[in-house]
Amino acid sequence: MRGFIPALCGALAACAPDIGADIAPPPERLLVACTEPQTWARGTALTQADVEIRWGRDRSALRDCGERHGLLAEWAQGQMGAE
């Protein structure tokens, strides 16, 4: 009985479809890491303009990151539907 389980597992693995063999890698542009948030220097007084600029950069980076992740999710769903 001891050798039966490994043999059964091997036989089942041989019958299993090769998942991922036909899946293309995602486009490189969707794998770009998200931009880190803007740094806020402690103890340094920032002008209103400085705050608005950094806030704007963070918002823009967040939008870009969200868009990329949304497109990556769509790509993954398309790959699952293509099987």
C-alpha cells in the first residue's frame, strides 16, 4: 500500500492538463511596479504649492497604478476565458 499512493499521484499528474502551457505572459507595461508615494520631509515647512504638487504627483501615480492593475486583471480574465 505504501507504493500505491505515489504511483497513483504520478498517474493522475500524467493525465492532468498542462495548465499554463498555452498562456502568454502579460505585456511588460502591465508589470511595472507602482510609484512610491511622495516623501514628506519631517521638520521642514512646506508651502501650499509644495503640498499641492506632491499631492498631485501622488494622485497621478495612484491613477496610473490603478489603471495598470485593472488592465492586468482584464488580461488575466481573458487568459482564463481562452482555455
